[in-house]
Amino acid sequence: MIMKDILVSLVLCAAMALAAGCSDEDSPSKPDGGGSPAISGILPPGAGSGTQITIRGSNFGDARGTGSVQVAGSDAAIDSWSAAVITCTLPAGLSEGVGTVTVTTGSGKSSSSQFSIERPNTYRVTKDQGMNHYPCWSANGDWIYFSSTLSGGANWDIYRIPAIGGTAERVTYDAASDFYPDINPSTGELAWSSQMTAVNNTDGDFEIFYGYPVCIGPGSGCSIAMLTNNRSRDLDPAYAITVYMGYSMAYTWEEVDQNGYFLAWKVVLRTGGLPVVLTEGRQPNFSSNGQWVVYTHQDNIYKIPTGGGSPVQLTSTNHDWYPHWGWTNDKIVFQRINGGNFEDIFVMNPDGTGVEALVSTPNNEYCPSWSPDCTKVVYYALVSGSFDIYVYVVP
């Protein structure tokens, strides 16, 4: 009997030792090889139904298997899956506000990460303490350039940020105000309007400057030159995607009298030589073939042949600004006061027909610009007291 009890005890001990050797890491029920999934970051910082987000973290597993992503309690459509990065498209029907994102795998469920849910087909690019204005796209659509007070105080500088959001990089480092960035689609060169006095701008008014392509550190790797030099303001530089009749840029010039008093805004074209005044107006932008310039005059949108001629009025609401002509879709996107209440984003055909709202919310949206492939529109908006950069993804 004693020997039998000893034998049973040995068998039980062996079984317990074998069980102890089968750790969680070796269990076939945990294919990711360790622990529950964890989320370290989500880009963009806010997005709405129909847009894609990128989730970074750990322990997602090399293959999706039965893995899933929940946004505000609803399953997102998985676009790609790896051990550290998941991309997914947000489900329909999400309500704007603060939601949560979780990742579930065979190893468990991640902690909830807070996430800003935007209106459908829209994502938020910036989420910081600066005032962010006047966005434009890089030539390849990978970056968004904008004017901001991120450097602190009332000083405005040009920044750039990945088009999906992330960390903004400062581009200009002067002590003056820098506005209205635009990128040369052929060279990647940046143009903007600035009051800087460092480059022969003796009177300190707004002139057009350009440099290639960015200065990541103050004074490093950037060659800055001044394009205009007069005693009035020069604003709104816009490069042509197609140089027509030699005109590679348009901008706004403030005509003043001999005493410096305002007379009119003028659209000016630039070649390798002297500037050419095209017409009265401001906020110019070229058609994709370079043969037309669309612009704002007396709060309506017009277009005029680049070689000169009679202006064609496209809108008549007296509440329209910042037209931008798409490179590939031949559509004009612009800013309009909608119903006398809020600034919204509209789109129309080049002849002024087919006007429809693109972004219409109980907030103010400003200064739209097509992406190079015309699948998106970037703009800035005032939401809950904060000026930030947003992107609308055309369905």
C-alpha cells in the first residue's frame, strides 16, 4: 500500500511538472507569441466613417487570424495587418465626438485608446495648441504645408506635416509673419508671403519669398530669395502645374497711390522677367493646362484667360473666396458663406455650373485646396475654438 501511494504521488508530480512547462507563450491559442495587444498610437488623430486610420502598437500577431478592430463599439474593415501596424477603414454610422479604439486578437483585448471621431469622409491632420491656417499639398501629396503659431506667441511660421498627421516640422525660422505657402509641383520649391526684412525687404511689408525646399533647423540647408520688392503687400503666391506663355506663378499685388493708400487688389503673373498685371482681384490659381486663372473679385469667383481678355464671372453670391482648380478633375473648389451663417467648402465646374456643397457643418471651414490626384481636399476649420487642418476624402 505504501509503495502504491508513492507511485501515485510520483505520477501526479510528473503531470504537474509537465503542465507547468506549457506556458502561455507556447500555447497554440496565442499565435502572436506573447501577451495581449497594446496600442501605442493612432494616425490621423481623428477621422470619420469611410476614412482609413493606422494603428501602431505591439502583440498584434504577424497574421490577422481572428483579429479585429473596434471603433466606438463597431467593427472596422481591416485593410492590412502586421505585428506592429494595422490599417483599417472606419465603419459607417459613427457619431462625431470622442470614441474609443480597441484591438482584439487570440491573446486578448487591448486597453481602450481615446480617438476623435469626425464627420464622415473627413480626417483631422493637426491636433496641437497652435493656430493652423492656409494649408497646401506637397507635389506628391505626402505632406501638407501650412502657416501656424506653433513656435509660440503671435509669430507665424510655415510648417509641414505628413498628410496622415503626425509631428509637424518647422520650415521657416524668421521673426516675421509667414503666410500663404504654395509648392512648385515641378521642383518642390516653397513660395510664401512674409514680412521678413532679412532679404532686402527694407520696408518690412509682405513680399513673396521662395526657397528650396525646407529648413528643418534654423538657418540650415535652405536658400531663401525674395521674388517681389515694392512698397505694398504681395500675397497668395500660386505656382502653375503647366507653364503657359511662360507664366509660372500668379500672386496678389496691392496697388497703392503715391501716399501709400489702398487703390485695388491686382492679380499679377510672373515670368522670368517683369511681372504682368492681369486683372483686378486676388487669390489667383491656375487651371491645370495653365490657360486660365481663377480668382476672387468683389467676393465672387471669376476666371480669365492667362494671356489676357475678358473676365468670366462664375458665382454671384458675394460670399465666395479662395478658388482652387483641380489638376486632374477640372473642378474648382472654393469657400462660401452658406446661408449667411457658416463658411463651408463648395465645388463647381469650370463654367460655374454644378455647384454643390462638399463640406457643410455648423463650424467654419476655410481655404480649400485639391490634392494633386484630386481625391482629397485639405482646408482649415474652426472647431470648438481651435483652428486645425482637416482633409475631406472624396467618396
